Amino acid sequence: MVTITASQLQDDFERYLDLAQREPVSIEKKGEDSVVIMSAEEYKRLKVYDDRQAVYPWELPDEVIAALDLVEIPEETARFDHEYK
């Protein structure tokens, strides 16, 4: 995978768009990985393995709710209690 800066992408967009058809291109912004561009074909190939699904809490199956009721919350997480009260 090639890594470039956001400035390089702006300066030579067509080049990196063509390169992304052959291999993923990682874009850094402020020295940190920001995004990856890849071909639509590669994205579709990877998406096949992603079976995650977003659901509302009331849509959860009963067995998942029962399992959540059994979870013991670690004491060290108590410092976050104020975020949901």
C-alpha cells in the first residue's frame, strides 16, 4: 500500500486515482493515517465479509438481551457513569 499526504493527493489526484485501481492508497493528514482510497471492485470484495447490522435496542433478540443482563461491569468503568445518567 502506498502512503501519501493529502497535499500530494490534491496535487496529482488523477495519478493516485489510477493507482488506487491497482492497490489501496493511504492518505495521511497532519502525519496521521486519515483515509484509504481503493477501487470499487476491491471495496465490494471486502464488503462481502462485513455482516454487521445496526439495530435499535428494542429489535435485539431476547437471547442477546438476556446475555447483556448477565454482564458484570468492571469497577474501573465507574468513572464513566455520569455519561449515561
